[in-house]
Amino acid sequence: MARLIDPGSGDAITLDDLVDLLAEAKVDVRDEEAFASLGPALARLGRNRHFLGELALAELKQRCRGQVDGNAYGAQVLLLRPPDGRFVLRANFWPAAQDRALRAGGRGAYFYDLPHDHNFPFLTVGYHGPGYWSDDYRYDVGAIDGVVGEPAGLRHVGRSRLDPGKVLLYRMRDDVHVQLPPDAFSVSLNILGYDAAQPWLDQYRFDIRGNTIAQVLTSTPAEILVTLAAGADLPGALDLAEGFARHHPCERMRITATDALVRFGPDPAAALDRASGDTSRRVAIHARQLREQIDPVRTGLP
């Protein structure tokens, strides 16, 4: 399961208190121990039994304007404060199987039954209700290439529940879970760590039965834009895609740029030849798979 954090025994604090504490914290979110040290502060906010209801009421009075303007999540999430570039504070709602919200929206709307990791670390505390269930796994991200269909090396470590007051640290690209509905409606509070490199780090959906990578969940606006620019035949777009395909530090972007060159560039064969020799096994495998899918007559590929 995710790492269990000692919640400590401090008195309840306000949301403003936690925001001030995080603003002053000299914490690198990539440092597991440093980030874990914030767990007791989250637990203290969790002992404040009134703040979340008051915040929800205030949002309702202003027709949820604060959530509409700044909440990039769905209806499951109440953003507690706008992101500050290092941390995101949120509350997550977890309907039970018998609750009307779940029956109306379906389990997928609340990310139940979805085996996934995270490309960021986060702390969570059980705030209200018995807490959602999780089937918990771990894997070694350094042992995989990130190719869809490859063995993931998942190790099942048990089933857990986010009990009231329990604090867990979900480690970035380490802990994997399949969340399941709680026995009754529940709420959790989160501190998410944010790093500038996060959008370029892959997050995966897994196939538990096959113990494989089922999908890469992450994408960035830049990946969409390079495809759009190349497809629109904009001046310099193919040169930019060529540079990304050769030198971009993110494997996912090199794959995207190669795809754009194959679709829209003057020499698809050359683009695939270069990608097939990429130092990244993931990029090279993608190029070989793409070559097998393409009509050799249309592309001039051997």
C-alpha cells in the first residue's frame, strides 16, 4: 500500500493556517522524506470538522464561481485553494455504490476500477465517512520502457481503506492503486506536489490481469500543437518537428514529432529510420511498430 504517515497529535488548524505553512515550507516535492513531513499538518486540517462545510456553503452562495474559474478537475473535486506552483489543495468526494450520484454517473466518473499510478506525489487523509477501498500495487518504473503492452512488473501488496484520520503518501511513479467505492459516502483531503517537469513524466493505466501497461495517460498541449502546426503546413513547422524528433529530452515528444513527420513530412522513411535508431528503446520500438502499420507503397518505406 501507499506509505503510512504518522498523523501526529497536534490540534486542529484552519485552511489558512495550512496555506501559510506550505508557503513557508522549504520542501522539494521530489524529496520523499521532505514531502512526507507535511503529513501531520494535513492531519491537523483533517481534525477541523467545520472548514469544508463552510467552504462548500460559501461556494454555493456564489454559484460555485471559485470552482468554475479555477478548478480543472471534475465534480468529484472541490479545490480548496488555487494552485500556487508547488502545491495543490483539494477535497475528493467518494460516493458509495448505493449513492444516487454513483448510480447516475457510473463508476468511471469517479475513477473507480482504474489501475493507475501518479506522475506526482500526494498526501491524503480520510476526512469524512469510512473511506474508499484500494487494491494496492507497486512497480519499478526504472525497469520499464513505457511501451503500451509491455510487462509492468506489478506486485500486489494488499487491500486497504482510507480510514478517518489515516494519512497516506502516494509515491510518484511507484504506488499503483485500483480505487473502489467506500461502504458509505466519504471525503478525503489532499496535498498534491507539483514540479515543473511533471507534465513530461508519464502516468500509466495498467492491465492488472495481464500485468502490462495498458495506456499512457499523460499528454501536454505542446504535443498537440506540434501535430497541429505540422498538419497545417505552417512555415517552419516541419523544421521544428524535426528538431523535437531529434533532440527533445522527453521520449513522448520525440514520438509525437516523429509521428507528425511521418504523416506530413516529405520523407517518412527517413523519419522512421532515425527514430528506429533512437537511444530510447521506447522510441525505437514505436518507430518499428509504426513502420509495420504503414503502406510501403504510399510512404516509400522499404
